[in-house]
Amino acid sequence: MKTATVRDLRNHFADVAKWIEHGEPVTITRNGTPFATLAPAKAAKPRKVDWAARLKAFPPVGKGMSKEATEKLWSDLRD
């Protein structure tokens, strides 16, 4: 684990931020005493989507529509 002083943060924050971006936690010290730790944020876990349930919830457009209603829908969309 790397360490940085408050002065390092104030004067060279970009360098310290690069350490954190590369996954290195940084302990912040004041007068030689550690008082905080900066660590990379944890990536959000991707949500698992139940596509089968979502598709059942939304029936396809046009299913059960008459041919005239379908033609009207398409003509309205084109215009």
C-alpha cells in the first residue's frame, strides 16, 4: 500500500489519483500519522436480466391485430 501526505494530495493529486486508478489503495498521513485510506471504487455488478420474463410481459406489436389495423399502424409510422 502506498502512502501520501496531505501536502502530496494538495500539490500532486493527479499522481496520487493515477495510483488509485491503477488499483492501489493509498494511505493518507498527517504529521506521520495515517488517518485515511483512499481506495479504488468497486465496479458495480452488472444486473442479471431475466429476458424471458421481460419478453412475456410485452407481447409483440401486431399480435392479434387485424390486417387493416396493422396496415394503418404501418402507414401512420411511415407518415
